[in-house]
Amino acid sequence: MTDLQNYCFDLIEEIGKTYEEDNEVQLREKRQLGYKEEWTRDGKMENLPLPSPFKRRPRLGARLIMQEYLRRYLPAICNEIKDWIDGIRFH
């Protein structure tokens, strides 16, 4: 299972890199804000332990693309899980 998790993490990172290359102009401003982002509390939280399979925080492109697709698909998935018809819930 760990090999599969690591493989998926590497694929997400690769997709994020491609997203960053394709949208370089739009991401330039976000990237220039620097490494010490607001969530790190001026760097105090950057060394927190991460859950498996994360080796580090995913790159910016990976985080943005996951946000975009989670917003799109997660409500639909949740609606299907809550559906009263067994066949729909099963699929």
C-alpha cells in the first residue's frame, strides 16, 4: 500500500508541475509571495509532521488543481453516497 501511496503522490506532484508550467503567468504573483506563507505562522509551523504518504507539502500547482477539482466533484460524490437508491450508492 505504501508503494501505491508514494506513486500517487509523485503523480500528483507531476500534474502540479505541468499545471504550473501551463499557467506560469497567472501563478507568478502567488509564487513571488515567498515561502513563509501565512499558514506557517512566520515559519514556526513548517516542520510539522505530515501524514503518509506526504514527504513534504505538495507544490503550488498540485494544491491549486486539487482545490479546483475537489470543489467540482466532491458535492456530486457526497450526493450519490447519500442517495436512497441502493444501486446509485453502490456505484
